[in-house]
Amino acid sequence: MSAQVSTRVVVTGLTTYPVKSLAGVAVQEAVVEECGLRGDRRWAVVDGSGVKVTAREEHALLGLRAEPLADGAIRLSADGADALEVAAPTDAEPVPVEFSGQASARPAGPAADAWLTARTGRPLRLVWQDDATHRPIRPELGGRPEDRNSLSDAAPLHVTSESSLRRLGDWMLETALERLEQPGVEVDHERFRPNVVVDGSEPFAEDSWSSVRIGDVPFRATMVCDRCVMTTIDRSDLRTRKEPIRTLARHRKWDGATWFGIRLTPVLPLAPGATIRVGDEVVAD
């Protein structure tokens, strides 16, 4: 039986990630498109062979920032300096890439590639997913034939809740005390890279949500989100620590993985101009 949300749940934060694995941009509202929030994860980093490169293996990417501009363009920057504006390469010839469900993308060009390479110390390329690309959500991850995905891992939107994060913080403190350790750095939502943060529900109530309406926009839950090593990277120095995976594995481990947050996909067709905003009510069951 699905669990009804019994208290008023609202959106407390919205974030887009123009380039997969680069730092996110907090926004007050976001237009919802078939493949997620407008401008979210439509760009990604690949190596010379077209294999995706993420912050899981290249932590330096988290220290870089991509700001959305008009017409799908972005401004790349590092520590607020050395900015480079990159236009959406709408006319560039697609190149082979290795993303699940997507075999090609359009290259940003030599300037963007050189910018990334100089800041990571390895040859990297920037690619863009154009509007015509139909990247599916895999059926085993909750996808249906009509669904479309950006360059996100498994679904267009990722949602976390304030109450679940508070419960995780309590568990982490308990873990530290049991091990006679000093409490570590407090883990925030940024570690999990959600698009939407909500508050007002019970801890982990989102696990059982099947349909979600944010403001006037309907979504379908595709799966609870499995967590990886990226959550253990401390944003202050880009070094890997043990938490929060160590504690999640004690309390939230099943099917060989640890879990936190849920993934959503828009219910199609979307109303023209569909938009979600900070402060919107969230209704779920």
C-alpha cells in the first residue's frame, strides 16, 4: 500500500547541473521539459575515446562551475575566474560517446576541451546532448517507452528531503560516538546532488512515493536512488572520506547497494511552460 503524505510538504531548494559532475547552480524556479529541468545535465565530460568521465574518478570536476546562459550556452569557470563561454554546438557533427542509451553527442570544440584539460591535468572533451536526442530510461530502472532522460545517470530529476538528511546526520553522530571518533564534517544535500529538496515529510517517506506533483507539474517516481563514492567527496578539499556511505550501509543497505533519495521523471505530455518553484507544495502518494 502506498503511503500518503500526511503533512504539508514544500520545495525548499532547486538546483540545476548544466554539466554532469560539475558544481550545481541554485535557482528559484525551473522550467520542466521532457528530459528534466531546462538546462540540467545536457552537457557532459568524456575522454578521448568518448567514455564518460565523472567526479567519481576525476574529483577536480566538482571544483569547476558551469553557469547556464541563453540558448543552451554555458559559462565555465574555476573559483570564479578564468571564465569561458561555450555556445551550444547545434551544427557540430556528432561524435561517438559511451552513455547508456546514447551513442553520440555534439562536441563543444577545442576551446572548451583545452579549458577542461588544463584544469584537470588529463585530456578531456566537453559534449552536448541536443534537443532531438531521445535517450531512454532503462526499463530495469523504472523507465517506460515514452520517458526521456538527459545525461543524468538513471532519471531526469533527483529528490532528497530535509527530514531524511537530519535522520542521516543523527545516525552519523551515533556511528562516530560508537567508534570513539570525533564527529566528522556535517553532510549536506550538496553531497547527493539533488535537483529538488523538500521538507515536511517523515524521514524516508519518499521511498514509498509512486506519483508526485510539484506545484502543478506531475511526475512519476522511477526508483529509490542508489548512492556511490561521489557522496564521500568532501567539497572543501575534494578528498574522499568514509561518510556518509559508511553509515548509510548500516541503516539503508539492500540489494547490495546503499540508498538515499528518489528519482523522478515528468509525466508526459507536459503543459506548455510547466515550471516548478521554491515554495511549491509537493503532493505525493
